[in-house]
Amino acid sequence: MCKKILAAALMTVGMLSVANVQAQAADPGPFMVRARAVYLNWENGQSSGLPLGGSTKVEAQNTWIPEVDFSYFFTKNIAAELVLTYPQDINVNVGGAKAGTISALPPSLLLQYHFTDLGAFKPYIGVGVNYTLFYKRNNILDGAAQVSNSSFGVAGQVGFDYMLDKNWGLNVDLKYIQMATDVSIAGNKVGTVNLNPLTVGVGVAYRF
């Protein structure tokens, strides 16, 4: 009788161990890394004194940049995403002609909700903040003009991951970021450029 009880107990432990291993194998883990190619489409709104007479607008030129982000899933639906890149050179046009190049470092932090009941297709929405640091700020019009040193604004996001397996997926991401910088000439503010980029990104995702 004791041998039968012991055998049943060992069988139960074995079945639970197998189930636990299978559950772990099915769980992709709470971390996700994405690498994207991102197109920056600047709004370039002119305010508070811009354009500089007539139609002489100060504008950032649209460009592609690389982007890497790191996500942590608190639950299967709720995640936080840190969006990073290295300082990017942005051409500045004045009156339609290139007038210099500045650098920008624009990290964002977003809180996301992921929809997980659609199989491999996993859309999400997010909202958060962006803080951009500007470098080479006086490199416009041969040093005659400069921009402010930073920008702080709200960021909104929609996108989706299409998972090829439990770890790897394809990603499409769209963000709108509030970003503005003052423009000064000879140390005097002449106006504000509301950059407010719409970013379109495509890339790959790895969940672990």
C-alpha cells in the first residue's frame, strides 16, 4: 500500500514538473527589445515671430534615423517602453535652403497597453513623455542663429508586433511627439519652431 502511495506521489510530482516546464517554455518572458528604422516627418510650425519676414521659414529637414527601444511587461497587457537613439544630425533649412546642422538626442518613455487576444497580431497604444537635448545649437547661418538647448513634451503612440514565434516578431510603430525649440539671432529670441515630429518606424522585435 505504501509503495502504491509513493508511486502515485512520484507520478504526480513528475506530471507537475512537466507542466511547469511546458508553462515556462510557453512564457516568452517580460522583456522585449526592438530595433527600428524611423522616418522623422517634422511639422515645422512657425510661431512667436517666425517666419523671419515673408516666407523665410526655419525648418528641420525630414530624415531617417535608427532607433532601439527596451520594453518591460508588468502584465501580459501593460508594459513600459524606453525609446533610444544616439545623437542625430538634423539639417536646418532657412527659406528653403540648408543653413546648418544641429544634433538632437530625443529619448522617450511610454506606458503601453497591448491587446493580446488576436493571436500573432498584437497591437498596442501608448502615451508618455519625450525629452530632447539639442547639441551644436549655434551651427545655423554660420553661427548667427541658434536653437534652445532642450525640449519637453508629450508623446503618443500606436503600433503592432506580429510575432513569428514566441520570441521573434516584426514591428510597425507610429508616434507623435510634442517638440519645440526657440530660435535666437545675436542672442535675441526671434521665434519658436514647433517641430512636433510624426515618426513612422519599421523593424524587428525580440521577446525574452
